[in-house]
Amino acid sequence: MSLTFSNASSKTLWAMVEWSYPNCPDGGEWMKKGWWQIEPGGTAVVYGGDVQAVNPIWYCYAHAADGTEWRDRYQELVPSRAFAWCTDTADSTSRTILMNEIVVSRPDHVHTFLP
């Protein structure tokens, strides 16, 4: 059981994930974590466990070095370095990104970043 990101693009990407985490210790109700470097054709397990039991709604974002982004409309603050923070946490290097919503329907889920 896990949430896996798959890179179907021809570009190396860096991805983050956000999931429901009631009473997150640093504030908020969600946990955000990144960055996984995923090579073209590669995968990364970004959450180990029953994703459906956590919440049916998850969020993600990815970007490539050339500026390509896999995004939608859900705002979050993230730093450029690796992080594992509650949603109310940010620092002076944080920037606003726009996440995609993922709806999971089973304990194992693969989200693919398409070209």
C-alpha cells in the first residue's frame, strides 16, 4: 500500500505531496513533503501506507529544471530545499506553488505526471 508518483515525461522532475494530517504538530491540518527527484520513466514512493484510509483527497505538484510545471489551482508555500512540514509552516525561501488534486479510490495509488 502506497502512493507512488510516476514520471511519463521526458524531463527529470522534482515532486511534492500533501496529505491530511489532523492536528499537525507545527500547525494546520495537512502535511506537505518534497522534493523527490524522478527521472524520465522513473517512479518514487512518496507515501507508504493505505492512502485511502488517510483521506480520499491528496495534493501534488512537480516541476522540471526548464520551468515546466505540473500544477492546478490549490495554493501552498514550499521551500526550494527538501522539507517535511505542516501546512502552516514556511520560511524566507518559500514560494507559492499551485498543486493538483488527486482523488484516491483504493489503498494503493499511482499518480502519473504526463508530458
